[in-house]
Amino acid sequence: PDPENTYDITMFSQYEVYGPQILAVEDVPDDHGGKVILSWRTNESLQWEGIEGFVVLFTEQDPEGPGFKGWLQFPGNFFRAIAGTMNYQVAVPVLHNDVLTYYAVVAVSYNQAWRSNVVSGMAHDNLPPAVPTGLGVAEMDGYVQIWWAPVEMEPIKYYTVYRSVNDGAMELLDHTIDLEYTDTDMVPGNTYLYAVTATDYAANESEKS
């Protein structure tokens, strides 16, 4: 979306009682964010008005708050009306993940427009990163050196090293931004197993390596 593209037509600033009704703004499941699913319903009165389609407006400012600068729209923002269809559901972009965004839908005919109610929602990155690969372990004199390959599909905030002692449960050992870790907390005669996970900036943690 282009935050500079402000939709400032005065008639869209007020809710119209015969306008569309937004039913829900929902996060798109199992994605990296960036979009929400917007659902709205038109009414029979608008059907008689011969609406041509709908424009989705959005803003990260509270439209009822002080200093509201106007609605935004994104490129290609026109959804053509389908004859006989009352309910619509489309995926629309957000400017930022995890930021409350306000939405309105405008029904447009050749010479009139009707704005919906305002509903807010936000998008989340809810997909975990890939599992770190290339895990290597070397036993040294009094310590163990662990290393792994970087996860390159998305930015990683940190890696987490887990350790099991004598086939016990894997327990968190430490977090690191590096691609290696030195374990010096060793007891002679014990058997140690290691695993590594990656965590992204949305706090999604991968499966263990």
C-alpha cells in the first residue's frame, strides 16, 4: 500500500445508513502477515441503486480521534459488484503487522457513494521459521562446540540451543544470535544431545533440529 495515497473525498468521511456493513476483519491464518480478510454485506437498497463496485479504505489512525488525516487506499483497489451477491470477502493488505488498522468499504455507483461502518483488525506473522540445518557437534577438552547453518528464508531474531542429559528431556540451554555455541557446563561420564531452533521477530519458534 502507498501511505501517501490519501482518499480525501468528503462524501466518504461519514457513515451512510444504507452503506455496506463490514462483518469482520480477520487475520489470514498460516501466513507471514501483511494481509487481513475483510468481509462485508451489501443490502437490497444498494442493489437497486446499481452499484458498480466497492472501494476499501484503511488507516492506522483512529478515524474518530483528533488529527485524523484521511483514509488511504491501495493500488488496484476496486472490487466489482456481482449481480445478486450480497456477501463479499476479500484479502486486503496492511501497512504493518501487529498494528491496529481501521477499515471502511465504499459502495460506488456511477454518480453516488455509500460508506460502511468502521471496523478494526490487525495482521500477524504466525508462521514459524524453517528448522535450522547442518547441526554439528565437536567434543573438545572440557567443552562441546556446536554449530549450524543460518536460516535464510526470513530474518531471524535469535537461535535457541537445547540440551538433553543422559537421554532426558530437552531443556533450554541458551539463546544466541550467533551460528555457534560453546557448552562448558559438562560433567565427565554424562551423555549430551543437542538441538537448535530459530525464532523470528514475531516470536514464532521453529521445530527443533
